[in-house]
Amino acid sequence: MPILKADAAACQGYASCVIAADDYFDIDDDGLVVLLSTEVPEADRERVDRAARACPAAALRLEGA
Amino acid sequence: MTGDVVIVGASVAGVALARTLRSSGFTGRVRLVDRETEEPYDKPPLSKGRLEEPVRLLTRPEAERLGLELLLGVEATGLDTAARRLALSDGSRIGYGALVIATGVRARRSPWIGPGVHVLRTLADARALHADLAQGGDLVVVGAGFIGAEVASTAIDQGCRVTLVDPLTSPPARVVGQSVGDRILTWHERAGVNLRLGRVVEALDQLADGISVRLDDGEVLRADHVVVGIGAEVDVDWLAGSGLHLEDGIACDPHGRALGADDVGEGRVGEGRVGEGRVGEGQVFAAGDVARWAAADGAPGRRIEHWNSAQEQARCIAATLLDPERPQSPSAVPMVWSDQHGRTVQVLGAVDPGVEPRLVEDGDRLLALWDDGGRVTGAVSLGWPRGALAARRAIANGAAVTAVVDTVAPREAAR
Ligand SMILES: Cc1cc2nc3c(=O)[nH]c(=O)nc-3n(C[C@H](O)[C@H](O)[C@H](O)COP(=O)(O)OP(=O)(O)OC[C@H]3O[C@@H](n4cnc5c(N)ncnc54)[C@H](O)[C@@H]3O)c2cc1C
Ligand code: SF4
């Protein structure tokens, strides 16, 4: 199953990922991305990959996608 | 040539388009043409902090895996929409089924050139600038737009002495309004950036040991490095005679179809089906910084020089190419960001800098909200990601200002 990874050091809290897929991403009070789930079923792959690519800080990766 | 998509400009918009075509199941031929010899890279990081390994938007191996043909180091030099042919700098001519022009803009040429004088648009520009900044010394930044302000912040972090010059007395106010703009200026002041606002650079002279920068009030600044950040301009001379409408970029309909080329493609759309590798034929689209999309109601639009918009326009074009019966228009809440002195500025939706917003503050963080009859239409967040997220959702849903205030600062009495 594709695995979602976030680079906390790169995240800038723009929350574009949250807007694109709020069932996988949230941000905490300091604006750091929080992954709500790291295993991405095939059915969500395209949507989550798109959300990851919407990150302006290139902080997100969907591996094995 | 059926289903053959050619994209000129392999950057934010072009790469997003190519990727979306593939992830949507398009199997036809896709070529990406770019004059850069570099593998496609992202631009926002070029002004934000130390220049590290560039963020690649697409690598050669990935392009190969996705079946995307990357033609790098090749410039598009002419377009014949009737023959559906693109002329390239290597002397070849290539045909296309659908053409997407995503050639961006270039840095406005500096009126002064010489050693130590920089503009910033490409990776090569960034490498030259950062090599200079690493030497320390005095930097003068001409133009305090977002990029100039980011460079000032980056340079002061690296130990340079920095002076920021701009003809406006509050450059950020032009985008975010006076009260929020003043707040951003205090970040520069606290970080130790010397501000010369309301001043115009009159002359730049090369000295034996640096550069002298003369301002309109007679002050002369000595610099080791100068960054001229005075905006960007479209670069569409190669499209002259193509029939496309070229007033401030490429004029398009609300779906990114370039005006002036539709007489060729119209009537043929609808043949395409996903997977068959057939798309709306002969059509020319434009996306990203170079494109001027009409509003949904057809009213002439403005060019948007923002990363999010470039991506979204690209995704709309991909969807329109694959299903021409249902052409797409952007629907996301516009978002621009800028990182300065360790804080993020986010501008969301429609911000009217001439109208004073409602301010919500929480210590150092600030959220400014613009509304229309009580419903949030635009917002600026200074260092407050959750505030920005709440505002972005509110703008999308047409929620009330009071609802946002309750979400982000329940204890705070709104002002
Ligand atoms: C330093 C910097 C910082 C930025 N920071 C932010 C930010 O924080 N937030 C934000 O929202 N936006 C930011 N932007 C703007 C953002 O990067 C642009 O909106 C985005 O790059 C636009 O993408 P594009 O694909 O339309 O054009 P571009 O990225 O400009 O790419 C156009 C490509 O077309 C190629 N090309 C041009 N003409 C030809 C031709 N005739 N033949 C072949 N190839 C050609 C070019 O080589 C280039 O690779 C920043 C821009 C810069 C330069
Ligand atoms: S889009 Fe990227 S930078 Fe923004 S919150 Fe998500 S991971 Fe962080």
C-alpha cells in the first residue's frame, strides 16, 4: 500500500494539503502538518498524491505510488 | 498527430499538466519543451533561505517512467496555428494535437547591469546571487515586492548588511492594506534591514571596490551586491503573427483556451476520450504566469503570477482536454504565500488593500479579514497557519466573519 511521509522540517504550514484532503492531513497549532493516516489505500491514491503535490514546500511524499 | 499533447514550458504549470494527464489515464504522446537545460525545478525556494539542492518538479528517470518526453535546452521560436506546428530553436518543426503554452514570465530587465548586480527568476540567477551573498558584505535590494523582501530576509540571515529601497512608502500595503503592511515592515526593522522607502534609485555606478547606489534624495549607498527585484514581464515575442491575442500575456477563455486559435480547433472537440489518447484537436491553451484567463462570466481577466494558480490552471486544462464536453474553470480559493524573517504571510481570496480589514490578534500572530456583508471574502494571515486555514475554509463556504473569529480565537473579543 502506498505510504505517506511528511518532512516536518520542510513544512511551512500553508495547509494546502489540508484543503486538498482533510481526511489525511491536518495542521497543529504551530502550523505543522499532522498526518491523520499514513497508509493510503489504492482508491485514495490519486487524490492523496495530488494533495501531496499541492504542497508548496515539497514536504510531502507518497511512496510506492 | 491525434492525441499528441505538446507543452511549452516545463515548470510549475507545464509539469503539473503533464502529470495530471498521466494520473488521469491519458495514454497519448506528451512532450514537454523547455529552453532550460536543467531538469524542471521549483521557483519559490530560490528566494527563501539558503539555496539548497533545488526542488525538482520532474526528473528524467521519472519522466521516462511516466512516458513523458522531456525536450530540454530547446526554445519554441514560432507557432503556426493553422498548420498546427511549432518551430523550435534547433531548427525542427513539430506538429501537435493540442498545444499548451506555459512559458511563464521573465524578470523585468534591470536598467543597470554589471558585476554584482542580480535579478532573480531562474535557478542560474539564484546560484549566482547566493554565491555572492555567501561572501557577506553590503546588499542593496531595489524593489520591496515579495521576492525583494524575501531576499532581504535571506541575506540578513546570512550575515549581510541589507538596505531595501522602494518608491512606495509601504510596499506591502499595496497587496495587504496599510495596517497589515505596516506590521510586515516592522519585521524588517526588527531584523535590522535598513529601509529606504518612498525613495527611487537614480543611478548605479561600478566602483573599484563595489557599487554605488544613488537615491533621488541624494543619498549614496555603497554595496557589494545589488538585487534588482522590480517585477516580471511577459515574453511572448515568439508568438507574434500566430493569431493569438497577446495583450499582457496570452488572452484565454474561462477554460484557458487561447483566443485567436479557436477557429482552428472549434468543432473538433468532443472526439477525445480518456485512454484513447485523443483530445480536443488543434486547440491551443495557456496556463500559469503567461496566461490571462477570462473570468467565469467571460469578462477579461488578469494574469496571475502565483504558484497555486499555475497548478490549478494546469489541472483544469488537463480535465478539459480529456473531457471537452465539460470544460473546467478554477474554483479553489486563491492563495499566495511569502516567507520573511521566519514568518509566513498568506494572502487568501480577494483582498482589497484600499479597505481596512477586521483584525484578530493572538500575541504575535495576526489574521486580517475582509468581508462582503459579513461573509469572509479575503484574508491575510501573518504567522498564523491555523487562522489562515480557517479563513480559507470560510471563504470557500461563504462563512461569516464571526464564525472565523470564534474558531481561531474564541476568547478574543473581535474588534
Ligand atoms: C524567486 C521566486 C519566488 C517565488 N515565490 C513565490 C511564492 O512564495 N508564492 C507564490 O505563489 N509564487 C511564487 N513565485 C511565483 C511562482 O514561482 C510562479 O507563479 C510559477 O513559477 C509560475 O509557473 P509557470 O509554469 O507559469 O512559469 P515558470 O515557472 O516561469 O516557467 C516557465 C518555463 O517556460 C520556459 N520557457 C519560457 N519561454 C520559452 C520558450 N519560448 N521556449 C521554451 N521554453 C520556454 C522557461 O524556461 C520556464 O522553465 C515565485 C517566483 C520566483 C521567481
Ligand atoms: S501543504 Fe506542505 S507546507 Fe503546507 S501544511 Fe501541508 S505539508 Fe505543510
